[in-house]
Amino acid sequence: MLDKRMTLDEIVDQLQDGMSIGIGGWATRRKPMALARAIARSNLRDITLISGYGGPEVGLLAATGKIRKLVFAFVSLDHYPLEPHFRAARQNGAFEILELDEGMFHYGLRAAAMKLPFLPTRVGIGTDIIRQAGFEFKMVKSPYDDGEEFFAMPAIAPDVALIHAHRSDQRGNILTMSFDPFFDELLVRASGRCFATVEKIVPTDELNMRENGRYNLVERSLITGVAEAPFGAHPTSAAPDYQIDLKHLKTYIDSAASQEAWSGYKAEFVDVSQHRYVASVGGAEAIHAAPIPVY
Amino acid sequence: MTEQGYSLAELVISVCAEAFRDDGEVIVTGIGALPRIGAGLAKMTFAPDILTTEGEGWFTSEPVGPGKRAVEPEIEGIAHYDRVFSALYSGKRHALVAPVQLDRWGQANISVIGDHRKPKAAMLGARGFPGNSVLHPNSFFIPTHNKRAFVEGEVDFVCMAGYNPDRYVNGKPPAGLDLRIIVTDLCVMDFGAPQHAIRIKSLHPGVAFDEVQANTGFPLVRPEGVIPITPAPTAQQLAIICRIDPNNIRASVFKDNPPGVRAAVGEAA
């Protein structure tokens, strides 16, 4: 019987230097943080990080020197809008960047998911996004009577997508139970392969798919591997299972204050197993105690 | 209530609300406390059909202010990101956003200060600003009216398209570009002068034109005759503002929460 179960480290072993890696979720919500920490601990280098709707995974991988190029529309910690490690890396010119609009990113994924080289859009016209040095963006003219000039948004096709979801069976039938699936489905469709971490791997019948069908992200044939990683999105949320840990996000932000602060944070929360990490942030009970945030 | 009985923040809220007066049944997004409360005020008074969210992903029957809530709001629809992205293309949305820089063409920046490759200050990134700007109406709130915000040339990184003909193939922006009003701590402006140049619509009580001009990096169009004074919020509006913002978040937006009416300062010699 088809069995796609893997460990976090087995997933990281599938990644290679120089790869482009797409990250699911949105800012402080449903980010594959256990995988981001596992990458941070690994020898992986020179990745093109494709995180249109970036959160702490960007700062973490920036602070650990993993990024050669970043493709993004924003990087934010929501309640703390400015991501300090991302800022520091940007201000040092630490890596190449391609800054996009949220909708352009979405359209780039859609083009890749449809196996198209580009999709026409008005988004980006009139801005510096399409004038970025080092990127040859092109316009395309409507072949119909209107003759309008559009921006041709090139396809975004990551080598690998990494996402975090709530449940899966061993075949990779996945449920994202949050009310907002974000653009994880498109990311998976745009990418060559996809590895998912989930809160819990359960027998197929426990997915209760007839009831939960609308949360079924994508057909399992697009999921290469699944790893069970309880609290794998922490400190971001995997609501309704658990909420954003604002207290830990503050600890993370404070780690950007100095080299010593970062070394301390890294030793305690990054250079440890996921199991140890959960204990370090206070254990399951503390994570479950985080209140529903107000935006 | 006397004329002095309102704060600058409440004046700004009432002006933000005005931005949405004739919008009809559209999604309204106020970014930041004052625009958000302003959208709520519009919904509770003269623009009851607008759609507003609780800040994350749901449309609510009644507006939800910033901060802690005593009761959970009634939800009237889902507003997750895929829904909102799709809605943008309809043009049926009006956003009131708070960029860090704005120029004479209405081009706005929230990405970086300085060189884009190695910025002096990296902020959020362009977010959805480029798309918003050419797909649906937008207005602006600039809390500190000065030359750092209203820059002399173009903004450091154009995230929102504006009325700069040099930026377009045939000199013409996409049809969806529709910049409405600019609200600051000194005045209200719009793009109503020829070639969409920025003009003063009203000055906040006690503010002089010359002070506004001296704090703006480009020439402003002065309307003919006496410049209107931004109307004070009514007692009814102030009561509704209190209901939308029981946490009084609005008091923390401007330093020392100044009154809405101040003595004229900075009159040019």
C-alpha cells in the first residue's frame, strides 16, 4: 500500500543546493516552520526561496545564511509588521531579490500550474516592480480589437513546495482545516514536487473526507511525502488546532538585537529536534493556551 | 459638544469616512486604526451598504474596530485571501492605505527607503499595492505631513502606480487607476487639479496653506478663494466613533493625542 510517510530530515535530504523552494502559508499563519528549522540546521546552501507571502521562515533562513535569492511580495509578522532578520539581510544586500505584488505572485503560480509561460495582467504596470534591475519583464499586446498592452507575468515554478497542513493519511490525502487555505493549492500545482508536514497522520477513514472534503487541499498524486510534525507551524498558527504564539514571536524578534542574542536563540530553538523545540517553547499545553489573536 | 471637543484623530476618522460616502455596495479596506474606524463610521451612518471585515478574513454585519472585543461580531460572509484577490478585479473595492512615501503623481511606496538592492531601510515589500492601484479606487492616510512623506521627486520604489505619464506605454494609465483623497494631520487633498495634480480640498482647523506647502516636497494646487476648513465631526459621529473604538486606540495614533482645533502656527512671513 502506498506509504508516503517520511521524517523531517528525510524531506530535507531530498533538497539540493541551489534549488528553488516554495513555501506555503501566509505571514504568521500555517508556515512549515519545523521544516524551515530543519533546513536551517542542514548543510543546504544557495536556495532560491520563493515565499510570496513571507513570514518568520524568511527571517530564519536569512539569519542562517541559506538564501541566495528571495522571491517575495512581502515579509511580515502581522502583529509585528517588520521582520527584523529579513530587514537586516535586505539592508546588508545579503541576497538577490525579486519583489512582486501579491497578485502577481498568485498569477505566476497560476501560470505554472497551467503549464503556461506567462499570464497577462494589468498588475505591475506603472510601478517599479517591473523595472527591477536584473529581470527582463516583458509586455504583451492583446491580439484582439482592444489592443491593450498587458504585463506578461512569467510562470513561477519552484522545484519543490513545502507546506504545513493539519491532517493527512499515509497516502498523502491532506486536510488544511483553517478557514483560509491561502494559495497552498496553487503553490503545490506550480511546483515540481511537494512535501507536507502535518499535525497528525491518521487512517484514511479518520479524515472523515465526506464531511471535510472542502478542506482537502489537492489530489494526493501531487504530494510526494508527508511528515508528522506536531506543532510544525509554531510559532505561526495552525488554527483551529493552535494559534499564533505572539510571546514566542517577540522572543524571536528580540533575537535580532545582537549576534549574542541570535546565537542564544539559535542554540535553544533552532539547533534542536522538533521534539526538543516544542519542550523549549513551553510544551503542548502552553502552545494550546495561546489565545485567538485579534487583527 | 463644543467645537473643541474632538481630537485630531477623530477629525481624521470623520474625513476618512467621507472618502467612502458615494461608494455604494463595495468592499472597503481601511489600513491602520483611523482609516479602519473611518470605514466603520461610514458604514454606521451614510454608507450602510459597504462591506467591512474584522481584520482577518470575514465580512461582518457591523463594523469591528481595532483591538480587543467584548463580543464576537456577526459574520455575513467569508473574506479569505482568494476571495479578496478575485474581488479586486471587479473594481468594487476602495482601500484607504498608509504608505511611507507619496509623490506628486500619487505614486506610493511601502517597500524600501533608499536603493532597492541594498536599502537604507527595508520595510514590508510591495504587498498588494501594485494591483490595488490599477484595479480599484484608493485613498491615502499620511499621519505626519512632511517632506519625508511627500517627497520632491518620485518615491524611492513605486509600489502603487500613479498619474505619471512617463510610466506608461502610451502615456495613459490603466482605466482602473482612480486615486481619491489624501488625509493628513494637516489637511485633506485630492487629485482634482488639471493633469490630476494634487490640490488642497480643506485645511484642518488652525492650519494655514503655507504651512502645508512648506511641508510638502512639490507644489500644491491652491483652490480659488478662501480654502474650506475641514468640517468638525458631529456629536452623533463622535458617539459612533466611541462605539466602534471602545478601546480608544485612536488616542494612541498621534503623539499626545492633540485636539482637532489648534492655533495657527508656521504662518509664512
